[in-house]
Amino acid sequence: MRPLLLLLAALAPLSPGAAEPLRVHIRSGPKSHGPGCHDHPAFLRDWPPLLRSLGAQAGGSDLPPTAEELARADVVVIHRQCGADMDDAERGRLEAFARRGGGIVVIHAGIAANHTAGLDAVKDLVGGVWRPRVTRWREGPMELALAAHGHALGKGVADFGMDDEIYYDLDLRPDIQVVATAPTPRRRGDGFESQPQVWAYERPGAQRAFVFVPGHRYANFSRPDVRELLLRGIGWAGRREAEFPPRAR
């Protein structure tokens, strides 16, 4: 009996249920705004070590991910200026990644676009996009409401405000799962219309996507509530929500 137990112990790490590290690739880009804003290089510098400290494998670059890099990733994080502007080759690789179940996380201007070519395909990948000459923005104080939507990704995170930027009048799929909204300048009755700022989107048999519209000011990535939401979104997109980020449950 003892030799059998030793053999089973040796084989345990190779079992199908053994957890492998979540593999994250960050698609970054150059800094595009003034001091403290749209600091994509700082995110690429700071977040791979953070993710690795939590047990993930993480890296990235400011170049379009290659097919080989996507083959080694579970989640792609798009955090760059006008990230929805992709050429056919980059979008085709991301669509193939999504069809095999790869997860996509998009932050702030990662859903923005200067051009309309290919936007319908990006919308179907992540659940919504910025439409040139349609979508609007407002920099300044914003209030994120999570509790009213009751999504599991927002569980335990209180509503909060910060100085950042909202996007509104986005082109959204009807089947996104809203995690958080924020009031926009659009009047509605005696108040202001709230619109989605954080959402999850899942295509059966294919990708999961998590979109986090805030992220204009880099300092906000150090906030515990922002960091918690993003880490949860990365884990969920990679189908590791039960184990990533590691936390007391």
C-alpha cells in the first residue's frame, strides 16, 4: 500500500485538475496624454510584477501580439490608445484566440477608435466599442455604482467615486452583463442618465471579455477598489475566478 500512495503523490501534480498559472499578456502602447494620464508604459512596467506576485505568468509589449504569444496566453489585456483600431492581421489573430476560449480584458482607451473599419468585429469580441463622432467623454469626478447591479464581479466592492473619465453613448451589445454604471451629462427626468462603465461579456463556447472604462489617470490603478475589480476581471476572463486573484473567501 505504501508504494502505491507514494506513486499517487508523485503523479498528483500531473492530474487534469492541477491548477496551472494564469497566463496574461498585456497589449500596451506609447503614452498618449499629459502627465499622469494614459500612462500605458507605466502599466506595462508595474502590472506584470503585480500579477506574478499573485501567482500568474505575465508579460507583454507595445506591439501587436503574435500568434505564438497568443498561443501561450489565457488572457490578453488591451491597454493602449485607440485599442479598437486594429489592422486585419491583428484582429484576425485575436478572433482566433477568442474562438479557442481566450479571455480579453480592455481598459479605458482600449475600446476607443479613430476609425470605423472593423469596429463591428471588435464589438462582438468585447461587448462594446467607442464609435467615432457618436461616443462622448467627460473628464473629472465620476461615481461608479456597483451595488445596484449585483454582479458577482462587484460583490463586496462598495460604490465609489474618483477623478477619472467616463465614456458614454458607447455602442454596446444587448447581452453584456453590467457590473457598474456612472451618471453621464445626459439629462433624464430630474437627474442624469447612468450608463455602463464596467461590464462582462461571454460568448458560449468562446471568449469571455471584461471591460473597465476608467483608467484615464494612472494613480487610480493603485486604489484598492480599482485594483480589486481589475484583478477579478482578469481572473474571470481567464476562467480562473475561483482561484485568481487569491483572497480570503
